[in-house]
Amino acid sequence: MQRRFKIIVQKSGEGYVAYPLGLKGVVVGDGDTFEEALEDVKSAINFHFETFGDEVLEQIAAPEDIYIAEAEVALDA
């Protein structure tokens, strides 16, 4: 079965971190390069699905558009 996921890939200090949208639970991949992180998260998605079954798929429709916003937040310390 093939299913398309929206995947966020973020550059971190030591490489890249990737995580999919539209799954219940925590699924993360990482790697030294963008491509390695993407392959790692694809493997993690497959493992998560094999382990927990259809119930990991969100009941709501997967998001069609993704927006990244930056906002300044006053933190009370």
C-alpha cells in the first residue's frame, strides 16, 4: 500500500531531523543529510504502521497546505 505524507525536515546543529504529519504518536527520523533524514523517517513511518496498524493514521484528512510562521512570544518567567 502506498500513502503520501507531508514530512517536515529541519536542519539542526548536527544534521537533519524529519517528522511526518498525519500520524498518531511520535515518529522521527534523522541523518547527517536531508536525504538521510528523509529515508530514516520513511523507515520509521513503515515501522510505526507495522507495529500499530491502521489506528496510527489520523482520522482527519491530511493537511493539504503547510504554513511555517514565526512569532514573537513574551514568556513569563
